[in-house]
Amino acid sequence: MQISMQLSYSGGFKEAADNVAELEKAGLDLVWIAEAYGFDGVSLMGYVAAKTSKVQIASGILPIYTRTPTLIAMTAAGIDSLSDGRCHLGLGASGPQVIEGFHGVPYDAQLGRTREIIEICRKVWAREEKLTHDGRYYHLPLPEGQGTGLGKPLKIIAHPVRPRIPIWVASLGPKNVALTAEVADGWMPILFDPAKARDVWGADLDAGAAKRDASLDTLMITAGGLVAIGDDVKGYLDFMRPMVALYVGGMGARGKNFYNSLFQRYGYEAEAKEIQDLYLDGKKQEAAAAVPAEFLEATSLVGPEGYVKERLAAFDEAGVTHLQVVPIASGDQTQADVISKLKEWMS
């Protein structure tokens, strides 16, 4: 496994980028940079590229609705050039609140758009011929009768550093996961329990893998959780309660919350409803307290050294290729110390 982590820049992005440069020295392999509805993710990826030399830089995620497919391809190729081939393109649908509320774009056809965007990106990077695409959702050039009629097939002027940039897809639902296993280079699940992942997603992954093109390598998977090496297990696990409550309870509306549905598929039907009801009623602390300790432990790597090593083995056995960590320093440790220790155990 490689080590990856989501960039947290609540203390300032420049400071967070400096921290990535330090963690790179400790063995961090890949950093995920989010976009959501803050600053755009691409500017931040370029800044990290300038501050580092080895760590792989991934969008986690760029929403599929906010850019044209060709701009997504150009963007990834640009970051790949700036970073000397270190870019990974993480795509996802985000959610209707952000896409329709913040961007004013209809939240539709996640599966079809994802498939076509991936096809178009790979055509752009390969640069084998002038770009054309006649899909259900995207037409390049625009067909006769639309626009001015002056559109013509073009080839990207720049020469991409690589003809194939790794594409990851954030997906949770059965059809989305099957599509990911069919066409993507990597999969980005969340709230990943390695002991139950196969029960929840196994059939979907198998269905997609059966259609996977032979030219694609084995599907990469990034998943993990809080990492803390020490004896104060409960205190560390409680640190994750607000985040889980936010996703399960607040990321979406009743009946339209992908994370709540996932929680139910794990077997926490009653808990999922309780957390959501509390959260949407404004009782965020109570919602966090309702998150089962069993789930927090199952999705984290927290405890004495021997136990953390066992958790590493569990994620490895579940097919995780990029352990995604939230390193928590305890005592005189630093985040870099935690990364370095994990790297030592995984080598």
C-alpha cells in the first residue's frame, strides 16, 4: 500500500502546503485536494506542485458538472506537466445541494456523464487524432443545427506529459461503483469498513470488473481513516464523531443522502435514522454521540502499535492500494512521525 491523505487547510492553505512538503519527506505518497464550494481545487493543486517534488497530487474531487469534459482533460494535463507527471484526476458527482444550489447546474445523469467524461479525457491526452465525440450528453464538435455551425474537430495544442493520467471516481451506490470498476483507474469510497466492504460492494465491483478493458490495470482503491498510535483509544475515536455525523446526518436531505444509505447498508438502519433526525433538527452534538463506537473502531487505525499493524493488514486484505490517513500526533509525536512509522510497517 501507498499512503495518502486529504489536505486539511483550515489553518491556511499556504501553511497546509508547507506541511505536505514535510510529510513528503516522511513518506507520504499522495495528497488529495478537495474543491467543494471553497476555493477551486486546481489552483491549490498547482501551488502544491510548486512546493513539492515527489508526492503525487490528486483532485479529491473535481465535480463532473462544473467544467466541460475537455477543460477537465486540459486541467489534469496542465497539473501533470507542472508536477512532472504527478497528477491524479479524482472525479465525482458531488451532491445536488452544491451543484444546483451553488453552481446552478442540473444534477442529472451521473453515470452517463462520468463515463463520457472519462472517454473524452483519455482521447484528449492520447492526442492520436482530432477530438470528436458523439455521446448522449456531450457532442464534440456541436452537431449541425446547434450553435454557429463553425465548430470543428481540434487536437490539444500542448503535448501532455503522459498519454494516460490516472482517473479516480468517488462512488458509493451500486451502479456507480460498478461503473467505476469498469472504466476508472481508481475508486474513492468513504466511510470504508474493510471487514464489511465486500458484503456491501462486492457484487457491484465484480459486475464492473467483468466488463473492464484489458488495457486497464487492476482497480486502485483509496480508503482508510484516523491513525493514532497510543493507548487513549476512546479519546481518539471520539475525534471522528462530528465528521461521521456530518456525512450520515447532514450531507443531503432525508431520502437523498448517499452516506446515510451506505450506513444503512452496513447494518445501522436505526442508527442512520437517529443520526439524521438529530442532525437535521440542529442537534449536532447529540447526532455525533449517536454514532456507534463499533463503526468508529472498524473504520479507523487507532490503538497500540500491534493493533494498528493489524488494522493495516485488514485494509490491505480488503484490496486497499492507497491507505488514506488522518494522522493524529500524540505525546511528542508529529504528523510526520506517524507517517514515517506507517511507512516503516508497510515496507
